[in-house]
Amino acid sequence: MKTAITELFGIQHPIIQGGMHYVGFAEMAAAVSNAGGLGIITGLTQRTPELLAKEIARCRDMTDKPIGVNLTFLPSFTAPPYPEYIAVIREGGVKAVETAGRSPEQYMPALKAAGIKVIHKCTSVRHSLKAEKIGCDAVSVDGFECGGHPGEDDIPNMILLPRAADELKIPFVASGGMADARSLVAALSMGAAGMNMGTRFIATKEAPVHPNVKQALLDADELDTRLVMRALRNTERVLKNKGVDELLEIEREKGARLKIEDIHEQVAGVYPKVMIDGEMDAGAWSCGMVVGLINDIPTVKELIDRIMAEAEAIIRQRLTGFLDGKFETTPARAVA
Ligand SMILES: Cc1cc2nc3c(=O)[nH]c(=O)nc-3n(C[C@H](O)[C@H](O)[C@H](O)COP(=O)(O)O)c2cc1C
């Protein structure tokens, strides 16, 4: 399958692995890139630019395919040295950067001068248009379903993707709620040139996280995510657990008076506890509603190969069948 996204990033399949804190290590990115997608190392999980340089080098040892780095611009307790991170991305020969959070405008000259393709993750049409205007090569349109930060507009992908298609000139991928071939074909139908997955990639053999995390994804369903930090206008979709219940209780108590300090224990330093130590009740960690569609832990290659083979079957048999009068009477079920 060729789309504007496969051509832009020089990849085989139009599937991107979104940056994920404490998941997007070299092993994850290399597995996705080796399977023909675009694997992305999460820049800020590496605490210093020097550590990111080492992680990029480690990933290069595992794959000779294109890889990307995620740079997230979110409110944080201390601002990271972004120009230094960009320098090591450039020096590491990485040609794709996924930006997210605030607009990457001030960093665009440095990224473009290094010949880097920039895909900005946006949760609204207006932010997508801004990304186009400042010279991003593509956008990742992230619907309300997504794991992580869905923004404050609450528009699901069924509406957001066709709205983006109506307004954008640059290509975009669908992000949020993407799990399988049905997601990919639906996204392509709504104007996207591929899809970005986060949560689904955590439930793979290669994802470098504690087995408890993968088991939690198998056990959860689409009702098990919660939105936190709404009052701070820094909304995050996370998997429900004891720490998140406490957080929500504090949020209810404080209402509009909530401050980030009030929930420090439930949101700060949680990722290493969850992803490395497997402490599933530690607090807020991102997870999408798509968790309801996750029923197995394949290798990344099995997952991507399955998506591409089933997508072809959906397009050639099910969809073409409708036109040819040879329609199927059963819904398109997932294989796993
Ligand atoms: C555990 C986890 C951590 C994430 N961390 C980041 C991050 O650091 N930066 C970022 O831009 N997006 C982050 N995301 C969002 C993903 O890149 C992706 O946009 C999102 O997961 C898509 O929605 P989905 O989970 O429904 O596939 C994270 C998502 C998850 C599940």
C-alpha cells in the first residue's frame, strides 16, 4: 500500500507508532520500523540530550530502517533544553520528528535546516491548520478517544478526521482509537493517509514494559479509561486504577480550585513505577479507549502484517463486494 505518508517517510506501511513516555525506547521503535512502520523514540523519556543520543545510536544498531523521535512540548515542572535535543536528533541522522503539545513553531527553522520531516500531533482542525502554516510536513490528527492528551474540544475521530480532510492540504494520519485493519481502512476512507497507534503497540511482545502493563491492557475494556486534569486544561486520558481513583477524588473535592501541586503524588514520577516496576495502581498513565479492542500480545511484525493483510481483504472483498452485489452478511470481526 502506498500513501502520501509511506512516501513522505520512506516506509513500507502507513503505520506510525506514536511517542510514548517510558515505552518509546529503542526496542519499541526498532521493532516497528523493522516491521515496515515508522517507530518513534520518545525524546523526553531520555532525561538529557546525551542520553537521547545514546538511545538513537542503540536504535540504529537494531534497525537500518527510518526511525523518528518524539518531542513533546507540554507544561512541565522544569522546561527541557529543546535546542540541545534537536541537535542530537540531527547529529543522529534521524529524518522524522513527531512534535506534540504546544506548537513547534520556534523550532521549525532548526528542524527544517536539518532536512527533518515534521509531523505534528494535533487534537483540533485549527491546530492542524496552524501546523500546516508553519511548515509541518504532515499532521497526526488525534481524536478524543486517544490515550494521552486529547485536548479540550472533545471531538471524536468520526467527525475530526473528515473535518481535517476538508481543510488540510498536507497529508495526515488518524490517531486515537486505532487498533486494527478496520481502523486503518476507516481512517483511509475518512481522508487520512495512514494511522498512528499508541496503546495498541504497548500490548506487543517487544514493548519494553513490565508484563503487568500488558496484562492490564488485556484485562481492561473500553469503559476503563478516565479523564484527569480537566480543571487544569491539561486533560489526559489514563487507565483507571487506585491512584487514579484517589486523583479523581481530590479533583472532585477541589473543583475549579485544583492546582497541579494537589495531585503531584498521583501524576509525577508515575511512569517508571508503572512501566518498569509494574506497579499498576501507582497513578495516572496514558491509555486509550482502544484498550477495549486489545485481546492479544502479538509480535509487532505479526500485528502490522495482520493489519495490512486484513486491510487488503476488507478493501478487495468486503468493500468491493458491496459494489459487486457479493456482500457479506456478517459484521467485519477482528481476528484477535
Ligand atoms: C503510555 C502512553 C504514553 C504516551 N506518551 C506520550 C508522549 O510522551 N508524547 C506524546 O506526544 N504522546 C504520548 N502518547 C500519545 C501517543 O503518542 C498517541 O498519540 C496515542 O496513544 C494515540 O491514541 P491511542 O492510544 O488510542 O492509539 C502516549 C500514549 C500512551 C498510551
